[in-house]
Amino acid sequence: MFQRGQNSATTFLKRCCSTGVAVPVQHSTASRKQLGAAAAAAGAAGLAAWAVSPPHRLERSSHCADGGTLISAGVAAVVGGFGGYYLGTGKTADKTQTKYETYWPRKIMMVFGAPGAGKGTQGVKIVEELGIPQLSTGDMLREAVAAGTDVGKRAKEVMASGGLVSDEIVVGIIADRIKADDCKSGFILDGFPRTLAQAKTLDDMLAKKGEVVSLVMAFDVDPRVLEERICGRWMDKTSGRSYHVKYAPPKSMKLDKDGKLLTESMKDDVTGALLYQRADDTAAALKKRLDGYNTQTVPILDHYLPNGIVQHVDGGKPLDQVWVEVQTKMGRVS
Ligand code: AP5
């Protein structure tokens, strides 16, 4: 199952307290210092012991042969010390990671907003920042449709028309997905929950493990700009990366002499694969999607408001400015 963005070991270690997600960097830095000092002390102690031991007293080191042996022993001690240091830091990082995964609560956040509000676009950046996966029910359902599974067959038409897939299907998908290994430190929900019933089921599911949703990041965008965003969007099937003819064009994009888009030039920046437009990215389907969003999804914000975890972001600003606001708001609630 594909997921948007990357989840590298480096970003895991980069997570920091300001995001409310992690502490490993601080712990591992402290441990590294301690281990480095211990390793250096061990090396020095070894060298001193060698120097004062009967056959190798320092006064004898004035002889060339003994001096050479002393240097070799010194080099061995230093190499040993560094070896021990690196082995030690690796183990400490593993131990810290295990400790963190065992005792700290998972970061469970939602990206929330109307179709085209920027959930997918900003979600990928959050994945890179926090190192936790973005779970997009829309992506998972599209994958099921493409694979022709039972779920896909049941979801295909309702999705293309802009309607909502049944709560039972999406809850089932999410319940399985959040048990996966890569969700151990947390996850970002994108497009779920979409109804109050889904939100309540999610809360119950999490409560069984003593967990709660920690942050709802709501993107506010004037409905008038959504149609341009949706109808100009192109996507990469494999990664879920999204582009826009005007705001985020792929590097390969070309226009003909009349300024018309050459669709065959729309290729993914990373793999070069041809991009596609979603079946529901039409003005007609958008109208239905927006109706569903306003009547069924928006009430979810009121549901989470009393928990003090809802943060609003002005999603109508240019991409980079939205990202700055997202980062600021991520640090505000944990
Ligand atoms: P889903 O895939 O979740 O679609 P959606 O919620 O309608 O959201 P979008 O993916 O369209 O919008 P986005 O906010 O991610 O926008 P993006 O960042 O790409 O769901 C699809 C369907 O699946 C549903 O209709 C339903 O049928 C079904 N479904 C899914 N989950 C379900 C659930 N829980 N229950 C029931 N049914 C479910 O941005 C859009 C474009 O704008 C891009 O081209 C981007 O480059 C551009 N853009 C983004 N930000 C900016 C900016 N700041 N400035 C300029 N351009 C921007």
C-alpha cells in the first residue's frame, strides 16, 4: 500500500519537542556525549595501564623499539575507544527509539478541509517533518478501485460522482491501517473522519488503547478558489504526488503554440511517469463533494473543539506561506 511522502530514519531522529512528537534527539545527544567521554576515558585508562605496567614503563619508551610499541598501543586504544563509541551510540539510539515508542503517546493528527484545500499537499511536508505516515482514505480507496478489489468495486461509482463511501468501509480500512508497524510513533489522517459517526468510531477505537486525537489542522480556503485548484490538479498514480497547471506545474509541462496544455508533457518530476486527472476532479463532482463537506464533515470541527486541539490555517495563501503557518501551528498543540 503506498503512502504519500517519505519516512526516513533521519527524519525520525530529527523530530523535536516543538512538534509535540518526540524527544529522541535530545536523549541521544546526551547519551552520545556520555558515551564519548566514557570511550575516551577507557582509551586513556588502557594507555596509562600499559605505560605503567612492568615491561612497558614510560621511562623505557626512550628506546626506539619501545616507543614504536607505545604508539601502536596508543593507536589501538584510540581506535578501540572510537569503535566502542560508535557501537555504543548505535545501541543507545535503538534503545531510545524503543523507549520512545513504548512510553510516549502516538502523535495522532488530522489534516482537515474542503476538497482542494491543500490537505494532500501540506500533508506530504508534514510527513517529511515528523517522519510519521499520512493515511489518506481517498488514496487507499483509489488504490482499491485501480486494483479492482471488492472494496474498490463498491466505492468506484460513488467516488466518481463525488459522494461519500460508506462509514463501514472506510472505518474498516483505517482500523487495519493504524495497526501497521509504521504507525508506531503516530500518523496523519487525511480525508478521515468525514462524518460525525466516523469521528466517534475513531475516538472509541483510540480510547481502547488510551489514545486520543492530538491535533486537527483545519485548512480554511475560500470556496471560489477551490474549483480552479481541483480542475487544474494532476496526480502521480504511484506516489500520490499532486501538481497544478498554474500553482505547482511539473518540470516537464509544455504548452502548444496557442498556449494549450500538452497533456502528454505532464510527467512526474521524480519518476517521469505520466500524470493523470482524477475522475472526481470536475466542476460537477466538486459541487457534490462541497455539499457533502459542508453538511457532513464540518460538524466534526465542533466535535473536537472542546478538546482544544483544533488549529486553523489560512489555506488560501501561496503554498510556502501555508507551510510556514502549518509549522507554527504544529508546535502549538501536542
Ligand atoms: P479525497 O482523496 O480525500 O479527496 P478530498 O477530500 O476531496 O480532497 P482532495 O484530495 O481533493 O483535496 P486536498 O485538500 O488534498 O487538495 P490538494 O492538496 O491535492 O477523497 C476522494 C473521495 O474518496 C471522496 O469524495 C469520497 O468519495 C471518498 N472518501 C475518501 N475518504 C472518505 C471517508 N473518510 N468517508 C467516505 N468517503 C471517503 O490540492 C489541490 C490542488 O491545489 C493541487 O493541484 C495543489 O497543487 C493545489 N494547491 C494546494 N495548495 C495550494 C496553495 N496554497 N496555493 C495554490 N495551489 C495549491
